[in-house]
Amino acid sequence: MRNILLLALALGLGACASKPHQKLLVDHDSPIFQSESLWRIASHDSKEGSYLKTCYQGDLKGFTQSARNEYAKGAKTVGYWIWVGNCLAWHDELREARFFLGLAQDLAKTKEENAAVKNNLAVIYLRQGRVSRAFDLLNESRVLAPQFNTPSFNLAQIYISQNMNQEGLKVLSVPPFEKSMDPEVLNLKGLAYIQSGNAKVAGEYLSKIPSKFHSREDIALTLAQWHLLEARPNQAKEILENYKTTGLTIPYKLAERLKREASQQLAALEAKSK
């Protein structure tokens, strides 16, 4: 069994070197998520931080070697397989990520360990388009460890992505989200109000997002929609010209549609001024 798993580590991690995936479900530098974040661990001066940093920087060969070296000690721990699974998910190797997170699930003993694994599995299922499975896992994670913030936020994202805006806002109406100035929360609340047709209330949240976040794809697309609803095509166009794309299909298509709408609004304003 040990040799099979080591071979799986080598093949699974090695296969994804040419396919990096640079989008997280949440910004793990955000204060609300820091204590639950592997991204935060990657910034620490520790053995675990070094492994994860290697993964996130794209050095799959280095991460694979580290994982193999730590196998004897790590293979019986939940954290080890979560790290491996999340490294694969980061590089968009979702089927392999599910396999290794499944090993973590088999080893999980405490409610907190189970909750962490279920949250990470939910992210994988969501990326694979299995929304209902992700929804169930996130609800289970919240019940197991209600003190964790990430499963609740991920659940709110699912609600709002399915245009169930009031349900999503309900999740975000309690601490620590209720009065949060975190750009993640401000963006999600703003999007929910945009989809509900209330651009004025959306602006109360979106206008508070610091400018350094305006180029991030999801936030840029929300801001562009808000500007267009408020008849500010120039601002929308500027944001859409400068945002950092992840290369994912759905955001790209939305951005292209918003660019066309901005051009139409500008053309209408020009015609009106003549």
C-alpha cells in the first residue's frame, strides 16, 4: 500500500506541472479566513509552510519530493493528505485531489478535522460543477464546526452564484460577516444586491472595497456591473481593461458581455450629446 501511494503521489503531482490554476475560492490573506488557511501556513517560516509555498509557486517537482520525504511521518495524519489534495486542486488536478482528500476523510477523527476535509472536498465538487454535492458538504461542515468561517462563506457564495441572494445574505448577516469590511464580504454582498436589482444598496458595500483589489477578476466583474447599472460606462470600461483574468471560461464570457454593454452605453451617450 505504501508503494502504491508513493507512486500515486509521484504521478498525480508530476502530471499537473504544466497546468497551474491561480484562483482560490477566497482570498486567504483576508483576516476572516487567516486562522483556517493553508495559504497563511505557506507564508510561515516552517517546514509545512515551505512545502505549501513550493506548491503555490509552481514547483511541483519540489513539492512532490517533499511529500515523498514526509510520507512515513505524514501518511497517518489528516493534515498531510489535505496539503497534498489542496496542492493538486491548486493546479487544477481535481480528480486526484479528491482521491487524496478522501484519504484525509478516512483518517479524520475529530469534528474539526471532518469539517476541514468536507469544506475542501466541497470546493473540489463545486469546481467540477457538482453544486448540490458541494452544498451538502458545506452544510455538514458548518454543523460539525460552527466556529469555522470558511464553510459558511463558501455556502454564501453558492447561494449567490445560484441567484438565491436572500439566502446568501442571511448567511452573511451574522458575525463575523455582519459588519466586516473585508473585501471578500463586501464584494459578495454587493453582488447579491446587484442580482436583486438594488444597485444603490450594492454601492454601499462595493464603494468600500480598497482600490488594490479592483483588478482581481471576481471583484472587477462585480464593480463593472455596478458601474453599468449606475450608467457609468467609462468607469466600467477602465476596470475591464485592467483586471487580471484567471483564464476561466465563465468569467471571460461575462467580461466580454460587460465590455459590449459599456461600449453601447458610451455610444448612446455620444449620440445623445450631438
